[in-house]
Amino acid sequence: MSDEKELVLQAADVSIMFGGLCAVSGFSCELRQGELAGLIGPNGAGKTTLFNMFSGIYTPTSGQISFWDRNNNVHVINKMNPAQLNKLGIARTFQNIRLFGNLTVSDNVRIALHNSRTVVPADVLLRTRRFRRDEKMMTERAAELLNLFKIGNKKDEYAKNLPYGEQRKLEIVRALASTPKLLLLDEPAAGMNPQETEELMKMIDFIRKEFHLTILLIEHDMKLVMGICERIMVLDYGRVIASGKPEEIKSDPQVIKAYLGSEAV
């Protein structure tokens, strides 16, 4: 359709095998600019495996994954590594928090700003004017992001000392620091209490609007998924069994049988 927004990511008949096990089979989807989509399914359905293929950790056995970068140039990303994909504009968080616990909150964000650095090794060794200017830019940008998400007052604390909910928030802020076009959130509400989950819902919606991102999230918290996602894809045993708007997914008999159960009632 002519009124559809531009493509950001396209997976075409993607499968991956581990020995004799097919973890994902014939997965296809399209993500468009500004979309907020959810990926749900039982444990072991292949959700995180898909994220690992989209972010360069795994290489698909077959099929093709295409990504449109910040300049809208298309790349086949099947064999690219995580660093290459981050430079193109894909960032992700993990189900288990992956912060640098013994670094400060500010330094965790500064690390993610490496793609925007302009210095060369000689600048670092000689502490040139360009190096000092670059360091100032990184510190200011990190502070700006932390203040935006209301944790700027903890910039000098060690990341490991933050409360759990703020550690989750910091991991998302660090992902945003790399200026992604596509943000992959792997169970962002895992381990959160209801109040933290409610705040996270508002935060994700704010991120999409403020940063003009496309977001794909994996989540088991149905209130969160149904509350913020425009479209939901359901995986079971590595295959898509349903895709549609939240209200359609919630009432789909196949989805209820495979996953939602009494939550859909």
C-alpha cells in the first residue's frame, strides 16, 4: 500500500538449526518505521533465538534478513556481527541485565557512544584538543540521556548499586545512546513489580515517540504487551501461529490453546 511507512527490517523465510533441532522455522515478518510490535510465545518457542539472529549473535541456516539503515540503504545482515549491526542502527537489551556493574552509571552510557567518536589513537595518547572536546561531548550526551530518564542524579554511582528497576532503565538508556533505528527489547519487564512495569509501559511509549524508533519487544507480561503494542506475533515451536492486533490475538483460539490460556479470558 502506498500509505505504508518505510520498511526497517524484513525477515523472509528465516530458519535456524542447532544440530538436528530446528529452533526457528520459516519465520517471516516486516517491521516499519515507528512501529511498536510484540513477540510472544511459550518458553522455548524461539523468541530470543530470533533476536539473536536480528542482532548478529546467530547466523540463520536459511532465509534472508534485510535491514534499512539510518540513510534508508538496505543491507542483508545474515552474516553481520553485533558491532556491525549496531553501527547500522540496531540496538538491543537482554533478558538478563548486561550492565558493567563496576563502572559508573555515566560510563555505562558513554561506552555506547563510541560510534559517534571522532578521535584516533594518537589523540587519546597525546590528550589532544580533539580528544578533550570528544570527551566533553560524550559526558554531556550521557548526562542528557540520564536526565531525560530521571536517573541523572545517580550518574556517579556504580551500576551494580542501582535498584533493579533502575538497572533495567539504564540498560535501555545505554541502548538508546547508540542512536538506533531499531530497538530490540528482550523481556524488559522481567523481575519488575507492578508499579515498575506500569512505569516501563509509559517509558517504552515515550521512547518510540521521542526518538522516532521502531521497537520490537519480547515479553511475557500480557498487560504490558496488550497495552502498548500495535501488532503482536505469536511463536510456538519456532513457527508463527498468529499475527495481528492485540484484540485479535487475545481472542485467537489457537493462541489461547498454545499460550494465553486463562489470561485471554
